[in-house]
Amino acid sequence: MIEERDPINSAVLVSKRSRLEIYLDVLQAIANGTSKATRIMYSANLSWKPLKETLTFLTKKGLIEVKKSRKSKRYYITPKGLRVLEYFKKLQEKIFSSS
């Protein structure tokens, strides 16, 4: 999230994350070993409905996979999803590096 100071009110304004940032946050949570939906939800700071929509989208794109066990679903990042995360990490480094 991007925080900006409001010079008039001296309050911190927090802008909304883009859909891309949400996708990347969910991918990062899963890459870090979080596999249960509720844990991913907390880790990515999302509510339930947007999380379900995001998980469906990422699954359809082949960035994550779902494995069902007994009563629950577990989410795992695919090699394609790892490549996407790595690409955006490198891009972020190039954009925000001081050189």
C-alpha cells in the first residue's frame, strides 16, 4: 500500500491496492508456504469474497493449483506462478533502485 501525508490535515492517506498488487500479494503468501484459504486471506489482507475471486483467477491462469484433501482445499504456487513473482521482484528492483 502507498501511504501519503496530507499536508493540510497531517493525516496518513492510504490508497487502494491495484488488482495486480492483490494478485502478487496472494502469490507471495502462497509462495511463503501459506496454503489454506483463510491463512492466505489474512496474509494478503483481503476479505473472503475478493480472495475467492482472486484464487479462481490465479487458478485459471495456471499460477496456482488447488489440491483437495478430505474437507479442505490447499493452494500451491506453480512454476509459472514463481516465474511471475520473480519477474515482478526484478522489475521492482530496477524501478526503485537508487542507481
